[in-house]
Amino acid sequence: MSSPFTSQINEGENVTVQANESREALASKAFLKLANAIFELWTQKGSSDTRLLDHPWIPDELVTVGESHSGKDRREHLVPRMAICVKAHDMFSTGRSVEEVAEFIRAHVKIVLISKEEQERLDNKAHLDLRQKMPEGWTFETGDVFARLTAAGVSYRLYDLPC
């Protein structure tokens, strides 16, 4: 008999998932709840908060996809949360559905664990200055989500993740 486990989706709300329920099902629920929350804030205030694109709304185990060969001291979002929020708001303003925005967010919210030095290369204005932006010319439609790590020369391995 399978036993349930619980994952916190957002503050005060836990989702119980049966052990045979896939990581895919949990991720679908989490990203749909997140897109709904962003939509509600956007319609009420005209903006939302980048912290919604992080734990506890989206558990790390659903979005951490790899780690640097040089260390894993820091969690690095492959695409900055600010860029994802701005694009989600743009999508809503052009009539895209909550489901479409949830899929978009899911495709772009990914974390790789990197070293402190690698994070400094990415973020520091004297180096790459990519803390809240992607490299020049990058687009959501055609860009590689790993482009910031590539620009910083980060060597990493991807995890073999279950569905």
C-alpha cells in the first residue's frame, strides 16, 4: 500500500500526493496555483512579486535540475525571476490564459546549484551583470534557459529526473 507524502505548495496550504502520484502531477498542480496567484495579483495591483516563483510556492525538488562541477553553495534560477514575472504579466495583458502562463512558467523556472564564485561572476556589475537579466539578444521564444550559465563559463551536470 502506498503512503501519502505532503509537499507545501504555498503558505498555509499543503497538497497531499499519493506515493504513486507522479512528480509531473505535483508540478502541474503547483504551477497552476502559482499562475493563478500571479494573475490575481496582476489584476488587482498591476504587478506581482518575484518571490512567488520560489519556495514555498514552487518546491525546490520540482525545479532543481542540476549542479555545478565547482560547487553547490548557491541556488541559481536559470532565467531570473524578474524576467519571468514581466513576461507572465505581458502574457496576461495579451489575453493568454492562466493555463498557458502556468506552462510558460514551468518551462522557465529551473534552478542549478552553483558555487559562490560562479554566482558572483553572474551577478557582479564588474563582470557579467546578469543578476536580473538574460544575455544580450536572448528571447523566451528561442533562447536556451542555460544561456546565463554558459556566458559565465559554469560547467554543470544535469540530474536524471523522474517524470
